[in-house]
Amino acid sequence: MSASLLAFILVSGCYSYYKANTITFPQPGAVVPLTDMRKTIVVHCKDKVSVFNNIIIENDSLKGRYAADYILPYKKSTFPLENSTNRYVKKRGDARILNEVHLYIQNVNTTLFPGYTSVSFALKDITRLDIYNPDSGRTIISWIVGMMLGVLGAYAALFIIIIIAAIAGGGSCPYIYTNNGNGYTFAGEIYSGAVYAPLERNDYLVLPNLVIEKGTYKLKISNELYEIQNTNLTELYVIDHQEKSQVLFDKYGNYQTSVDQRSPVTATNLIGTDVLNLVTAKDSISYCGMPPGNELPLTDGLELTFNHPDGINSGKIFIRARNSIWLDYVYKSSHDLFGNYYGRWVKKQKKSDSKELQDWSLSQKIPLSVYVEKNGKWVFCDYYNMAGPMAFKDDVVAIDLKGIESGPLKIKLESGSYFWEIDYVGVDYSINIPVGFNKVLLDKAITYNENPVTELLKFDDVKYFRQTEINSYADLSFTAPPLTNGERTVILHSKGYYEILNDVKGLPKINKLKEIHKPGQFLEYSRALMKDRLENYMRNR
């Protein structure tokens, strides 16, 4: 392994960030919703910081029961300032802070706190309200700085901070949060890449850590970006299966099981660098791309070999991966080329042929393509849909292995350079086992401003739940089937598309746009963009 690659492993994936979104002297209307958010309520009174539960609002007062003294996540952490960012370490379990609300109170007798005493605070005595949320922009910067420290050195890392400021708050498509019993945690994104109505598609997102509360599964669907999200359907696939097995749905809506998942024997990138230890475990230490040299590569990926039993004619390739922030940046940068023509261009895309749009995406190596070596040649098998950049996603494709008589199975995963981060790859040759399957329809969906939208989300039809405002969300409830023996996997089946909003000024760059439309030219645009940013930095540092 190269020293630069080792450095990347050591520095990436360690820290994530949260932000204290602050309201000073909040009005009662800002406090009342806290009782329904299922967040941990932390009360600050002078030098006393305590956790309260059973919070209710009654007669202009906030009432609760003292539960425990609050303990900071780790020794060197401090409470953030107003509207400021701080970091936490996922591996230590510090992500709990994302479920916290901090209230700063004046005129309260702190001697009332010890024990399990009910305490009441006047709403008018709340001087500050902090809601802790993920700071995706700052987290993104830390990831990229970590990568660039490993592959380009500290000066390039400083440069990346400069250019990445435009990306802060990146990501795409609706965010899904699941009720884990102590609040809501981020689960992932749905129907990533479906940026126009003709690209509307089904999505299958595994929901880990989802608990049953009073017989109900609860989710949140949130729009946290400058876009319009159009969700056609949300329903749950509740699958009970044998222990130590895995169940996923592929993009065609077929379930695929794994009872004997095998890690690769070898794994290299496309220039032959050994990256086996990056892709054999689901540990968020992932392969992000080869270190850029004098000539930045257009495509990248993995070549993997697996032991292949005789007489096996089919298999399933399981991955854990996500799209990179660089792809998000390049895509949005290409939109800027449209200038003030962007709105008209989007309207035109809404009438485009879906196959033509998908073929363009494949020609630009945006999805993660799967190849199998047969008779010494790479044969295209399938591709994985976009996963989004904000969370690793488990996915699977089934492949035909007829024609591989003996020797190892050789697989290639390929995309545009720096478009994907691959955390894990495994293969399973077993046939699908029977599972207990329940399709659970949506019981109730209520928006943050108490509008019922159940009928918009319950069925696959022509009615859509449109989220047009940033930070808007809806609470979804589903009746949980009775538990059985074995393991349970819950998957959110959704369908929809989204529209990226862009307030671009100026004249469109027609020649560049025509060029990018050609097969493979989006890759060239990505390479030129990265090269230009790096060279510009070196000239001006």
C-alpha cells in the first residue's frame, strides 16, 4: 500500500460535525413542537445541566421530570456557542447529540433538581433554545480535507477548503430519519439521481435501528436542500428471516438473500494498487479513488477476485457504497453553465425520454457499473442506482455466471473517477431462501405544520407529496406486524423524483453544454474542473 493511501485511511472517516441552531428568547410557538420531536431535552440553569423527560407544555410553562445530570460526549468537548459548529466521534457513540435540544433557563431554583423531582419552568424564562442537527457541510469539508491530506498534501487540503465552501450543505433528494426509541436518527436518502420527472424511480432503503413503539414504526421524510421533492409512494417491506442472513431488494424490486457472503480474495484499483483491506469490512473506511498524478484519470473502480465453486451459474454482488461529494459538486457546477436558461432547460428535460436520460448517465459513467470477466474479456452485467452522498447504502445486483467454467470469479466495478466511495464488496452464490414478507401500507402522514398528506403517499398513483420548502418534513406512521422468531429487516419502499433549484444568472455557455452532452464528456468536464481548481490554487498560493 502506498504511503499516501495509508495516510488517507488514517485521517478519513473519523470526525463528523453538528451545529447548534439557536433561537434567543424563543416565543412559545418555537418551544411547543419540542414535545413531539422525541429529542432529548437538556436544561441549563446557571452551572447545572440536567436531562429531563416526560416534557409537556401547560399553562405557559414547560413541565418535566429530572432524569440525570448531563455528561458531555467526551472529555475535551464543550457546549457550542450560539449558531456554531462542533464535532463528535461516531465510533464513540457520540451521535446521540444529534437528538438533543438544549434550553437555557433563568430565574430557576437549581436545588430542586436532585432526585426524580417534577420541575416546572415558565416559558418566558427560556433565554435560549439550541437544536442540535447534523452539519453536513462541515462534515463534508472534513472528509475531503482528510482525503486530500492523504493524496495531495496539506497545501492542496487548504485549497479544497476554499473551493468546497460552495458545496457546504450538499447532498440530494429526501432525507429519511427513523425512530430508534430515543429520538430520530438519519437513515439515508431515497431515489437519488432522479432529478427529472422522467427519471422517477423506485427506491429500497434499509432502515436500521428502527424500533416498534406502541405497535408502530415511525419515520420522518425531510427536505433540507434547495430543491423540490416529489414523493409518490412510501410503504414498508417488513421481512422476517433466519438468523445470520441478510435480505435486500434490488432495483428491480426482487428480494435477494445472503447466507454465505464471501469477501474478495484480491482487490485492486484500476491501476493495480492493492486496496483489499478497504473493502472487506463495513467500517466506513472506504476506497474513494486513486491519488491524482500528473494526469488525472477519467475512470476508476475496483477489480476483485472471488473463489468460485464449480457448477455455480449465478451469484449476487452485495456492496455498501455512496456517491462522493465531488460528483455532487461537478453536477451542480455543470448546471451553472446554463446561466439564465436553466429554468427553460429543466422544463425541456421534464418532457425527455427516460431511457435517453438513463443512457446518457451510463455513457458518462455516473452509476457504478458491474462487469464480469468471461473468456478474458470484461462483460457488462448491470449497474447500481445512485446512492446519494450523505450515507453509505447497502445494495445488491444478481449476475449471470454462465460461461465461467473454472478458476476465480473476476468482477470489475467502474465509474467516473472520484464519483463513488466503496466501503464493502461481497459475493453470495446461494439460492434465495424463503422469508416472511409483509407489505405495510402507510397509516398516517402529517407535515410539520399539521397538514395530513397520507393519501398523497399511500399509493403509487398520480398524486405526489411535494416538499417545496427547506427544512420541511412529514411524520410517517406504519403499523408493525407482530414479531416472529429469527431476524427482522425493515425496508422503506419509496418512489419519486426531485427538482434541483438553481438561481443562475448570465448567458448560457452553449458550446460547453453541447460538448458535455456527448458520451464521456462529463468525465472530461470533471477532470478539467479538478485540474483547473488545483492549478489555480498553485498559481495563487
